[in-house]
Amino acid sequence: MATKKNIKPVDTGETFTSLQISKSIDQDSMETKLRSLYKLQKTDSKIDGIYMLRGELPLEVQDLEDEIMGLKTKIATLQKEIKEAEETVAKNKLDIQSFKATIKKYEAQRNNVKNNREFDSLSKEIEFQELASLRADKRVTAASKVVVEKKETLELVQAQLKGREGDLENKRKELDNIAKETEKEEAELVKQSEEIQAEIDPRILAAYEKVRSNARNKMAVVTVVRGACGGCFSKIPPQRQIDIEESKKIIVCEYCGRILVSSKFDEEENGAAAVVEEAPKAAPKKKTTRTKKTE
């Protein structure tokens, strides 16, 4: 997929307004500069149109990829927690077996004691082992419950992941199909845009990119339409309209900051495009049939 070449402006803080009062810009070839700038805008607008065809698909694909990554991370965490809980169950079950074996041993010893002191001591050991066994049994119950709950959650997340992966595959196919349909046209337009950029003063280009990035419709260069700015539709004074038509200096809309160019630029371009259009064919003549007069 073709991508537009990144611009490296001389001064990213440059604006059309600052260029309007700059004395370092060559005024002799200003009309040529304005024509190139307007041509660049028209080309970039066509590229924007191709991107609009894709709509929200690139963002949707990115969102799905992020969501899938999050689900995979969640699955890995659940699997780790399940493993830890299962290890806790196994360990405490072994401990319970050990406690029971110890209790059995102490009970056998208590049956053969010769005095009350030994009897009481063994009884306390047996009681301690029984309490430890009860605590271990509680840990087994709690950990087993965690395993069941985590496994249920894991199954839900895995099903959700499978669904999202299916959605992502469909979105990618849809995006690839659109990209293939416009790939050739986009590559040609991007190449054309880069060629035009190479002809434009870097300061003007920097201002152009800055206005484009801030404009809602990405229009930095507009024509005068019915005496108003083609970008924000604010009225333009008659004297400024004359200056714009002369194309001898940069004229900027005082409301939106877009550069204003003569409407003849657009008319000339549309006129050139109309020449190559096929002329409409003349309507075929209807055949008339004569009826023989009957005597």
C-alpha cells in the first residue's frame, strides 16, 4: 500500500500569515507558486478521498488487534492463576496426608505412655496437627473454588477471543480488498504529490502542512466561491478579491487562515478535463415507413 512521503519542513511554526508579510518570498513567480500549491491541494484531496473510502476500517482493525492482545494477556494471566491454585490444592492435600500420618503416629505413642506428662504432651501435638490439617483443608476448598471460577472465566474469554479473531480476519479482508482496488491510483497520486512538493518552497510547504493538519476537511488552499472563502465561507472584501484574482501575492483568509487562490485555477483545470471527455453521440434518426395507399 502506497503511503504519502513525510514532509520535513524547514520551520514547522511557519504559517501562511507569516509568509504573507515575508519579504524573502520571491514575488515575481508567485502565480506559479500558487498554481503549484493549488495543484498539490487537489492531488492531496484525491488521496484523502481514497482514505475516506476505507472509512473507519483501519481504526477498527487496530482496535480489534489491541482487544485481541488484551484478551491473550488476560488468558495468560488466568492460566497462571489456575496453575498456582492447582499447585496450592496439590501441596495442601499432601500436607493433610502428612498431618494425618503424624496424628496416627502420635496416637500410637500416646497409647503406650507411662505418665500423664507424656500423655498431655502428645495430646497437644495431636491437637496441633489436627488444627493444621483443618487449615490445609480450608485452603484446598478455597483454592479449588478459585480453580473452578477461573476455568469458567477462561472458557468465556477464549470464546470471546475466537469471536474477535474472526471479526479481525473479516475486517482485514475487507480492508485489503478496498486497498487493492485503489492501490494503483493511490500510488500514482502519492508520486504526483511528492513531485509537486519538490517544486514548492519548503516554508510554503511547511505552512501548507500545518494548516492541513488543523483543518477539519484538510483543505489548506481554497478558491473564492461567490465572493466568499471556499473553506469557511466568510465574505471577502471586493479589493481583496481583486488581489486574489491577480495572483501576485499570498492572500490568507483572515478568519480560517487558509490561503486563497483565484477561481480561474479551478475553472482552467475543469476546462482541461472537459476537453478529454467524449462528446455525446447524436440521437439516431427514426425510420419512417410508408404505407401503400389502397385503392
